[in-house]
Amino acid sequence: MNMAVDEAVLEAVSRGLSPPTFRVYEWEPSAISIGYFQSMREEVDLDECRRQGVDVVRRITGGGAVFHDREGEVTYSIIFKEGTIPLPGSVAESYPILCRGLVEGLSLLGLDAAFSGVNDITVGGRKISGNAHTRKYGSILQHGTLLYDVRPRVMFSLLRVPSEKIRDKMITAVEERVTSIKRELGPVDIPDVEEALIDGFSTALGLEMEIGELSREEKERAGELAVEKYGSDEWNFKR
């Protein structure tokens, strides 16, 4: 449903039925999302996901497999018509501009964050956020994760890895290279994290935001997409 809502809003914004939209959300239950170009069977241990009650879904954006932990992540999406926010022509050049919202939001929480690599945000050199971006229907959708907590052993139990030895190395690497709000600051109320994200994007991009809710059309379209697309094997196992 989360991916269906993002696409439903993208369609509505593109058709002029909805204003530019910034959304913050969580996952229930936890889920693995894979990038548009990935293979579900090659990336995900489907039997283990079923055993642990973890959903699986393909995104319309690229990138790698992501574990959306219901207890350890806040996710955002920002959707607007091209030209609403001045951006360079390429996706790669747009990331540093749009990701300033994350940097500002983390600053409001007391963290010194920086844009890194292609589409990551780091704190103290460790990754705390990853982002993905697509352009369709004359509009732009960027969504990304902000790690509240990290559970690498759970994550790698759900992903396919060649061997237990390699799994242990990958877990160690994540523990060394990835951080979270909880690791940096201790327990923080999730609503405070979400509010910081909203204020951060508003400040960084010069946006005046108003609290809203999904329109009737967006809800209906999201319901259709959740069943017909994101809930279908045809979409999720197309590669």
C-alpha cells in the first residue's frame, strides 16, 4: 500500500488534481522493497520473509533491496511537477538538492549530517539514509529512508546471501558503516523525527507546507494499485 500511495499521488499531482506533496510514513508489517531492475527471487529469501511475516514489494524507483523495519525506520516521499522546484536535468545532479531536506532535518535533531556518494546521507561518516528517484508523467518522485534503528541480523536473514560466512561479514560491515538516530541520540519519539523531516524539507527547499490528507481519488487509486499492481506476482516477480 505504501508504494501504491506514492504512485497514486504521483499520478494525481501530474494531472493537476493534487498539490505538490510531502509524505512521511512507516511500514506495517515490516517489508523488503526491491529496486525496479532487480530480481525478487535472486535478492530475497521469500520463505524466511513468510516465516517472519515480512512483506515484499517492487518499487518503481531503482536502487537495491531495502529492509523497511516497522520499528526502525521513517520513510518520506516528495512528489511535484517538474519545474516546481528548480533542479538540474539529471537525476544524479538532483539528489544533492532534494536531499538537503534530510540534512536540515537531522540538524534540527542535533546531528551533523552530510550528503555522500550518489544518494546517501551520512552522520560521522556512517550512512543513515538512502534515497531513490524517478521521473514520470512530467513529475518527480523521490522517496527515501531515515534509519531510526538498525537490525542487520534481521535484515540479512531476509536477503539472499551466498553463505553464512559472507552473511557474517556483511553484518559486521553494516554495523561499522551504518548508523541510526537511536545509536547517535538514544531514544527519540518518532513524531519528533517526522516533524524534523517536515521542517527540514520546508527550510531546505523553501516550501510552505500545510498538513493534509489523501484525497478520495488518491485513496481509491491507491487501493486499485495495491491490488492490481503492487500486490501482484506479475509486477513483483517481473524480473
